[in-house]
Amino acid sequence: MAKVERLSDRAEELLKEVNRDKIPRHIAIIMDGNGRWAKKRYLRRVSGHRKGLEAVRQAVRAAKRLDKVRFLTLYAFSIENWKRPPNEVSAIMTLLEDYLCKEEREMLDNDIRLRYIGRIEDLPESTRAELLRVAKSTEHCESMMLTLALSYSGRAEIVDAVRKVVAETIEGKDHSMIDEECFSSKLYTDFMPEPELLIRTSGEMRISNFMLWQIAYTELFIHPVLWPDFKDYHLIEAVIDYQKRERRFGGIEQVE
Ligand code: FPP
């Protein structure tokens, strides 16, 4: 039986405003602003990433407390991030390993399953091993799925899916079998529904190559807070804002 974690007083207060019948099943987050957070404090960029881990814990706990959030996907490292200086890349990988090692117990206690999307074969051996180890040890957990996007980019994912479709399509075969559903099943995200809500921090109005296919009708919530300052109540605020929106999916009637 998973424990119920108490959130900050502000988050607990906000939880009372949440409509339990309209909670997004899948929340995705573009965690942005670690570098700027550090720069503002005359610290090295890695300090921002380290502080960002605390924000990851806050987001996971808040999503878990919402109960009906079954999928939380975090954009942790893009394919483009490999272009950063080697010492920053290596610090992020070490932080990731530390996070996995330290949080494994919390994931198990809270019935959270860890998964990943992206070209994880590009990760350093020790990082990949830790990722696979915790994914395996939490495999039986089913209350919530925490997915880390690592060495991920939306375009690379689409290209990889096209390769799978082409490999499976025999010449001369009826290509009408390739529809949106079939294509979606070839994406890295075949085990999760599309996100209803995408949160981005640091105020940037960009998608930055994240889940390009999956966010076609996702509601966006851009918050000015820099990721290391992200707290549990920010996630609850985003959900309350999402609940006020009318989702039409290109139609004219309210679908939900
Ligand atoms: C974006 O901030 C953040 C990243 C590219 C890395 C995020 C990684 C972590 C917090 C560590 C591991 C994550 C998990 C999920 C355990 P930025 O550096 O692009 O900030 P800037 O735009 O201000 O420079």
C-alpha cells in the first residue's frame, strides 16, 4: 500500500480547489532554467542542475498526491544537450545516477514505476546501467509511471518510428494500413497516452523538440519560475488552470 505524502501548506490548500473528476492522466514537463538559476547566484551551472533535482522530487510528489495522474514525463536531457561542455554533460549524468540511486526507495514506497524514452544507448554505461536497474526494480509498481526523456528529441523519435514502419512494410503491400494509430504505436511512447497537460518553466514559449507528435492537442502551461525554484504547488496550480480550459480537439463541442 503506497503512503500518502503531505505536501507544502500552500499545495495542500490548493489541493482543495482541484476538481477530482478532471485530473489530467498524463502531465509532461519541460524543466528549463537551471543554468539561469545558477547564473543569477554567481554559481556554476551544475549547481542549478543539482537544485533542479529537488524540484523533480517536488513535481513527482505533487503528481502522486493528485492520485489520478498516472503518467508523469520529464524532459531531462535532449539529444541537442550533448553539445554542452563535456564537464556539464558528465555532471548531469552523475546527478541522474545519484537521483536514481537515492529515489529508488521512494519510488518503491509510493508504487511508482520508472521508465525512459530516448536513445538511451547514447548514455554513459554507468548511467544506463542504473537506469535499467531501477526500471527493472520498479517494474511491478502501478500507481504512477515516471518517465524520463533522456537523449531524447521529438524529431529523432519520429525518424526512428519511420524506420520501424518502413522495415515492417513489404513492397507492394497496401500502405493504407499506415494510419495515425499505427504510426503512434511505433513511437517511443507507445506505452503511454498522449499528455493532456504540458508544463514548461522559465517562461520560454517553445516546445524545444519535445513530444512533437504527442502534443498535437495538449494544453500548454508556461510558468516564469526557473526549474530549480519549481515547487509542489506550481504543479497543482497548473492542474487547476488546465481544469478551467475547454478542450475542443478541433470540434465545436466540449468533449470532456
Ligand atoms: C534545463 O536547464 C535542464 C537540463 C538540460 C538538465 C536537467 C537535468 C536535471 C535536473 C538532472 C537530472 C534529471 C532528472 C529527471 C533526475 P538549462 O540548463 O537548459 O537552463 P538554462 O536554459 O537556464 O541554461
